[in-house]
Amino acid sequence: MFRELEVAAADPRAGGVVTNLTSLTSHSWNMYRYVGDGLHLLGVVVLLITLAKNKGCTGVSRATQVLRLAVFITRYLDLLDHNQIEYLVFFKLTYIITSVIVLIVFWQADSTYERPKDTCSLLVIFLPCTTAATLLAHEHTVLEICWTFSQFLAGFAMVPQYIFCYRDRGAKDWGVSFYVLALGGYRVFYALNWVYKKVMMPQYFDIHSWIGGALEILFFIDFVIFRFTTKSMLRTVALKVDEKVNEIQYKVESKVLGSSRTASLAEESSGGELRRRRATPKEESGVELGQTEAADLEDPPKKVAD
């Protein structure tokens, strides 16, 4: 996001390169970009309003907010050493500041945080993105690796929220729903922005952004289909992978910390509900998945989801 604009504005003494980037920049200011930026900002504003209205963080994934803050911090490090136009500075600072505010709300309203539904492991997302960024960055500089990392991470940033919603079938909060749809719509319009720039400037190439964007759009489209038809190709896979990852994570924690210590931490953090599912997956699979989620995972109800 905003990368080619940043480079062009950063070094006006770059000679012939600036001419090329300036030409590319002129195609970056198009309606797809503006609509995408508008949806992104609107989604963030609605999220803040929803948190204030609900006086808590019900229905919202904290893991997604952590990932989004990580995306913004690693992507916008150039604020520290590049001169940029006001449009870019406004959006960059707004996204960073609002992400911090949301996490502060989670900290202050911890009693309203629905931990049993927010089960996606951040480590499973951070590790592959870090590895990919280190190996595939065009230049092995801190700024370039961080920017590449942010592009890959953005592709998975909303996954914890989707998993949260998959587990929260009865949720009817319009604010949370609008937030999720707005963030997905923003990425769709940014993809159209990329297509437009590629048509107008054939030399335009940004494979890292395209990969992250394609992943994000894939997850979003599948989620939208699930919300309106209760059918999803990725939902069953996402939940099963999430369960397996949490089971493995529990076993590792048990070996490192000791089973009694792990059980104590689990009881303190989430009342033990989720951890008990992780601790005895085989014993409880018939009760947990078989009775409460079998219809969700294999044969979803015919009623249209809210």
C-alpha cells in the first residue's frame, strides 16, 4: 500500500528513475484506490464506534488486531526517514494509532474478551511470513525485509477474525459484520487498483503485494459465501487446522512448563474451556466436534446465516 508513491516522493534527485515512478504514480491515483482507502478507514471508524457502543470487545478477535498493528508498524517504518505527502502520512499514522487504541480497549475491557472463540495461533502465522520475507525480499535491508514481511502478513491478518466468526455463528452485531466486510472490500478494490496500474503501466510489478492480496481476497470471498449461504470450502479446513495447531501447542507447553502449570495458566486465561478441548482432543472429540460442531463443519444448517 502506497509504496510506489512513497519511493517517488522520497528521493526527487533519482534522475531517470523518478520520471518512471512519477508516471506510475499518476496511475496510482484512481477511483479504485480511493474507494479502497475509504472502505479501510470507514471500517476502522465503525470498529471503534462498535467497541464504544458495546463497552467492550465482544465479537472481535484480538489476534487480528495484533496482526494488523504488526503489519502497519513494519510497513510504515519509512515514516522515520522519508518525506511524504500529507495523504500518506495521514493514513499511515491513523492506522497505527487506531490499532493501538483498539488493543488498549482489549486490555481495559479484558472481561469482555471472548478467548474461547479467538483460537488462531499467531506463531503459526508469524513464522512462515518471517521466513518468506527473509528469503524473498528484493534487498536484504531492514526496511525492505520489513515491508515484504508486512505484505505476506497482511494476507493472513483477518484469518483470526474469520475463525472467530466461524465459531460465533449466533453473532448479530452489525458493527462487527460491517467492519469485516469493509476490510475485505478494501482489499478487493486494491486488487482492482493493481490491475488498473498493470494495464496502464505494463512495467509495473509488485509480486509480494499481489501474493498477500490474493490470499486475503481468497479468505474474504469464502467468508462472504459462508455468511450468506452457510457453505464454505475453507471454513472446515480452517477450523480443523486451528484445532490441530492448538492441540500441538498445548502438548508443547505441557512439556516445557509442566502439565500442572499449563493447566493452571489455562484455567486463569480462559476458564479452562478451550484448553480442556486441546488437552483431551480424542476423548472429547465426540462431544465437542461431534455434537456441537458436526453440523457446522460437515453439514451446515440450511438456514441463511445472519
